[in-house]
Amino acid sequence: MIHVDESDPVGDVPPPFDYREVEIQRGVDAKQLYELSTEIGRGKFGVVHTCTDKTTGLRLAAKFIKIEKKGDRKNIEREVHMMNVLRHAKIAQLYAAYEYDRTFCMVLELVQGGELFDRVLDEKFLLTEKACSIFMRQICDAIAYIHGNNIVHLDLKPENILCLTESGNRIKIIDFGLAREYDPDNKLQVLFGTPEFVAPEVVNFEAISFATDMWSVGVIAYVLVSGLSPFAGEDDIQTMGNITIGRYDFLDEAFDTVSEEAIDFINRCLVKDPNERINAEQALKHKWIKRKPQYYPTNPRRPSIPVFKPILLEDNNDSSNVHNDAEIDKENLKDLVSKWNESPNNRYAFDQASESVISPSGDLIPAGALLMRRTSGDASGGRRGSLARGKLVGAATLSRDVQTDDNLIGQSLVVVGMPARAFAVFFFASNLIPLRFGRIGRRRR
């Protein structure tokens, strides 16, 4: 059993190299400059190895990302730019970047203590509420700095928070691949994120802000102190529905020993109205984060408590303006999702004559009983409770974000149906934005 450190961290742990302004070196093969060793991570967008700088002997992490479509290069260049801006001890730093043979390599500070997620899932860790509050204090400190530089992370989750050592409580935030620069004067809407940590405004395709990250902070705190996920349904559709209505509770026995201060902190983050949510600076002043009590109840993870609690979604939306004969064939919906998963980076088209989605391979995917209708003016058809407004229930990650205004929403084509479990597909400039379904890994039931 590993007892996670409860002592308050003193001072910061800077990267093992000086902060630097990194420029992408084109036509340079990183494998000639670094000795690659163990693979430590793999995902949809790339693979990560530990590596050693052949010149200095410095141990680092090398993340390789294939350039598969036009927007990939721009996305990586944006990530490099933002990492150059963010020079903070609680953010994993960028060491170098290379492009060679349609592959990007980002060389990063190596953080070897494992994911914060492991402290929740792995039964060998004993994680107390006091240790959780120390983790959250550091996360809020880093987020306050990120927001102070007009950047929103947009993918905060325990998997993107690494611990410096296995038993220690110091952390570093990673993965700015979905992060965006934020200007409060320009409305920014995005259609991506990890289902159980994404905010209602993302699900509803409304303007995001710094508050969007704070919702994720609240979910992380909930997960840490209980080992449960507040909005997780039996599938992504139910999860997104729970988020849309802001439905969560503290009724599970895992909360029997959780302090009122911790619950208050979570409640202040998980406010549906982003304008009412606590911000990062306020979070740092919250009594659960700020004070240093001598004792917090111990609430170790127990095998009898599932990590992710399924919550069934109730019909909570007014669907009177949706045709009653729009009966959704769930198997057809699953087939549609499966087809999207096969080619997540490609665009799809919609054939109005056959009411089918055309995949990149040319296959026709029947829309079945999905109701298709063109919206105009108020995209909700005058009913804010309606799913025609653009509730994107069930989509985990999308290939791009959209910066737009309300006028553009009125020009979108929306596929709606299945009250309170809608599946919406947005068309912009006659191009369908492909959805990529996914969920956080290593679920335990």
C-alpha cells in the first residue's frame, strides 16, 4: 500500500532545463538526436517514449504525432506556441520540437510519477481527503496562471495531470492539444472534450470561457474524494444528458466521510451557469483549498465502490416541436457512431435524397428515423428546452472548433430526435463536422 504524501509542498520543482522559446525545426529527424527507450503512452493522436538527449544526456519524453490531415500542422503549431507562453513549475515544459517525414515530435519535460488518475483507480494507493485538497490547490494554482495568460485548457482530467513521484503529491499539467487562446470579446464555441469532464456549455454548443475549465476542476475534485464520476452514464449519450441538466449528487456512501468544505468547493465549481461558477483565483481562496488543517478523514478507494457511477438520464427536455414519428433506431445510431470511429479524421457529407450520411469510403449510412430539419433564426425553434438548439449529447471529441456568432448558428443543419438523448450533427459551410466518440479509459464497474 502506497500512502500518498499529505505534507504541504514547499517551493516549486522547476524543469531540469532552462525555460526556452522553442521553434519547430523542420526537416530534422528527432530520432537522430535522441535515444528512444520505453513507450510510456499511446493514444489517438500519437505515441510517447522516454528518450535521452544524445548531446547532454538529459532524460526527456518524446511525443510523436502523425500529420494526417491539413489541420494537424496548424493544431500542433498552436500547441507549441501556447507552451512557449506557459512557463510555470506546475506545467510540463517543452524542450524542443521537430517536423520530419509528415511526423511532428514534441520533446517534453519527463514526469515519471504516473497519472493522477492512477491514485483513484489503483487500489495500492491510499488517498486521503487532505492529499486530495493538496492536489486541487496545485491544479488551481496552475489554472489561475493559464487563465492569466488568456488560455483555456479545455481538456482537464486526471489523465492529463501527472505526479512527479509515485508517492508524492506534486503535480504537473500536460497536454495542451485542445487548448485555445481566449478573448472575452470574441465568442468562442468548441465541440470537443472528454465526456465526463466537459462542461454544459460545450455540450450545448454555447460560448466557452475560463469557467469551462473550472467545471472540469469540480469534476476532478469529485472524482478524487470519492472515486466516482458525477455525471457518468451507461454510455456517452447518457453522460452528456446528465451534464446538460447538471445532475449529480453526494448520496453514495463514498461521501459519508467527505468534509462539508470539500462538498462546498465541488458545488461552487459545478454550477450550470458559467457566470456563477467560482474562478481559479477564488478557488485558491476557498477554505478547503486555502486552510491547512491537521486532519482530514481518510477515504481510501474500496473495490466495492465503482469508479464510475452510472446515472440514468430522464426525459427533461421539451420536445413538443419535434415530430412524434421521429422514433430513433438505437442500433442505427450505434452503426453511425461505429462508422465515424473507423475514420475519425475525415469529413462526411449528407445526401438529402436518400437522407443518409456518406462516409469517406462512399458508403451510405442510413439516417433511419433521425429527424432532419433546417433551422432558421432562433435555432431552437422558439423553445429553449428543445434539443434542436444544438444539444450535442453523446459526442466525445470533434475534429475542430468553431469560432462564430449567433447568426451562424441559424445557418446550421441539425439532425435531432430521441428526446433528452439527442444526436445532433452540425453543418458549417456545407461540411459536416465529424464526431469522434470516446470515453476516459480503464473503467471499472
